[in-house]
Amino acid sequence: MKEISATQGGVSVVMQLTTSNHDAARQIKEDSERVLKALPEVKTVHVEVRQPAAGQAAPGALPNQNRIPGVKRVIAIASGKGGVGKSTCSVNLACALAQLGARVGLLDCDIYGPSIPLMMGVSERPTVNESEQLIPPIKYSVKVMSIGLLLDGDQPVIWRGPMIAKTIQQFLFAVDWGGTDFLLVDLPPGTARTNATTWRGEKSM
């Protein structure tokens, strides 16, 4: 998602796809327009879907990026500072996608201040399957994973960068996200190295 604006009943959305598949782009455009036009007080809708040229990666795409098992698409929600509603946006988007029939996962990567469990009303701990993967609890048809589900009450987290990056990597690859259409990742606020490390799949130094 590159740009969203809404003024006086008009909604404009610009998306950048990572695929040059024209059928997929047309379907996304049609579905987006249908959903937006159905919203109350929306009078005009403009949806622009940008695609890379055949054989080229989309702007900002990372080469050789590790794929998360069982996950079709990953949506990262980030902000330059805290307190701007990033987690609220993540929760609302996850629940909206689930209501549309998508299979959705929601990962809270804010290690120091996990708020997703409270916002989703989840308190049960993840279980472990035979493959020693964590099975996230489900609420409102959304799979939810957060460090807050593994801590006791208000237990503080005093980890530093390398440990945080490793934990986030484990949440991505050691959790059973199988059969997920969209995995929404609520990243920590700011522009810390942890965010970049998460998507590069690098070991933090």
C-alpha cells in the first residue's frame, strides 16, 4: 500500500504490487473498488494498482527474501514514531480482512509494549504442536501472536536489539501460520535496526 487519502466523500488508494500478473492486478482493483464503494458516505472511489515491468522486482522489494511457511502475503504496518494508531490500524485491518472471508494472522512485534493481546481480547497462551511450533490462539477468526501472550502479567522485558530481532524471527518462522492468506505484522514504533533486520532475514550483529 503506497498511498491512501479520503476527503469529502472521495477515497483514493494507490497500491504497488510485487507481481506483474495483470489478472491479479485487475482482480485486486475490482475487489478494492467494490469494498470501498460499499462503505457509507463514500461517493467516489479511485484505485490505482501499479505493477513492476515483467522480470523486474517491485520498488523496495528485497531479493532472496525468506518465505514464511504457510503464508501467502505479508503486510507490515510501521510508523516513524509511537502513539499514532499503528496497532489500532493493524487490529482493524486484520478483523476486516477476516470478515471478508480471508484467513488472517496478526503478529505483534512490539516487544517492549505489546498492545495487540489487550486490543484483541486475547489472554490464552499459545500451545505447541508435534513439530514444536507455537500454535497461536484465535480471536475473531484471526490468529494472534505476541510476546504479551508469553509473559506473566506486567513482567518487564529488558532484552536488547539482537535478542529482540531473534525473537521476531522466531515468531515469523517458528509459529504455525499454516493456511494464512494475510499475515499482518505490527512492527515496533520508530526506525530501529530491528525493523530492517526482520525483513532482510539477517542475523543481528
